[in-house]
Amino acid sequence: MSALLILGGTADARELAGVLHGRGVPVVSSLAGRVAAPRLPPGEVRIGGFGGPEGLERWLVEHDVFAVVDATHPFAARMSASAFEACASAGVPLLRLERPGWRERPGDRWHWVDDVEAAADAVGGLGPRALLALGRQQVAAFAGVDSTWFLIRSVGPPDPPLPPRHELLLDRGPFTVSGELGVLDEHRIDVVVTRDSGGDQIAAKLDAARQRGLPVVVVRRPAAASTAAVTTVAEAAAWVSSQDDRSAAPDEFSRAGSPKPSGTGG
Ligand code: NAP
């Protein structure tokens, strides 16, 4: 039986799998396998890389995939590029589901940079004690920064090398503003480093930094391939309905509207 493939590892991907599974759509969710105890979505789950775009293309054909939703994290650029290439080669429709980036608000003191290396260059000039709220694969970019003490917060242990002066805080959120204020105050943080991941679950650090008047170094999203894209689970579910009659929910597609082409993704 043909199935929808969701490239996952995000809360949106889990939610979409739940919605579609509940409607009887055969869904396979794919996870990279980086997290020891991942939160699993409803429905079938496969874990591990496909072996690049060629491997993914083979997988799409062998599993008779009728469409793909790329709901990976905004900074999972390799997987998204691979999906774009494989779907084009296999002739399988692809949709990008990506939550919007964060927007600056009055009182924010954000410093936008293009990548984590630029963030590492910038942080020393902004304060001696930094909260590093990044993916565990990005921490190594700060290994050469010895002028700053880091509170490194990540879901799992960060990949070495690590900056010489640091403390680890393993936590995956969601976080609250009062909790984040407590972290900033307890560790006497004077600068926050984050990527523009977007979404509500981890945005509390931005509110907390604003309340304390702290600068925030924000890493821009990587450029994305130009494919059809939506920002909400409802829109993605509607798109799947348009690709597969089994998942149709009355009126949903007309409510959500048509997907729009994406730009740079961030
Ligand atoms: P990445 O750099 O774009 O991917 C590296 C390789 O990992 C890909 O080429 C692919 O291997 C494999 N891979 C990635 N996502 C996969 C998926 N959903 N299913 C199967 N294979 C996958 O990605 P990443 O930044 O390491 O992120 C890995 C996963 O963690 C993603 O699912 C992402 O949604 C999730 N995540 C990432 C972040 C982050 O900060 N980047 C944050 C939260 C969640 P092959 O080439 O062999 O297919």
C-alpha cells in the first residue's frame, strides 16, 4: 500500500503524523536516530539516514511513497536538500513544513549572524557569561572561545570539542519565561546565543532576555531549496489530502489555502 513519508525530528512532524494517522492515511515517519530516547510519533517509524539523495530516491520507489512532507528542523539543511533532489528525481510531490522564524520585538537587542562560526566571533564582545542554546552539533564552533564562560544547554551531550570554560545543562524544553529568567539570574548570564529555530516551545529565552535587557546573538537559517512550503500542520494535512483521497477532510483544503513557494526559509 502506498504511504506518505514524513521527514521528522520535530514537534510539528509528530503532530502531523498524529493527524494523518487518525484519518487512516498510511504514514511512515523518519527520524535521523541522533537522540537516544526520541519522542515517537503515532504510526510507523523508521530510524537512520537513507544514504544521501540516491538512497532516499531508492527508498521512495521501493516503498511506493505517494508524497513526502519535509518537516525537519530549519537547520537540518542536508536532509532538506537531499529530499529536494530525491523527490525531483523520483517524481514524488514534496512539501516543506517549516514554522516561521522569530521576529524582533521592541526592547530586543538582537545581533543577527550568518552561521555559528560568526556567532562564536561575536559572543566575546557582548559579555563574559553566555547561555549557549544551540543544537549539540554546533557547540564545537565555540571551542576556541576562552574569553567567555558558557552555560551549554542542549537535549543530549554536545559533540566535542567544547569551550574550555563551561557548564552543561541537559534539557529539551518546552521552557517557560519564569524558568528562563531563573536560569539567566542563577548563572549571571549576560548574553544569549541561539539559532532562529522559530516556534513557541523554546521562545521563552527571548522573552527572558528582553526582560533582562540582554543582547542575543541570533544565527540566521540556512538557505533552503525552492519548493512548495507551508508553516502550519493544518496546511500540511490539507496538502496531503490534495495528494491522496484517503486523507480527505471536508473543507480543510479550502480553509488552509494553497501552499506558497518558499524563499530562503528564514
Ligand atoms: P542534517 O544535517 O540535515 O542531516 C544529516 C544527515 O542525517 C542527512 O543527510 C540524513 O542522512 C540524516 N537525516 C537527517 N534527518 C533525517 C531524518 N528525519 N530521517 C532520516 N535521516 C535523516 O540534519 P541534522 O541537523 O543532523 O538533524 C537530524 C534530525 O534531528 C532531523 O530529523 C531534524 O529534524 C532533527 N532536529 C535537528 C535539529 C538541529 O538543530 N539541526 C534540532 C531539532 C531536531 P542520509 O544522507 O544518509 O539520508
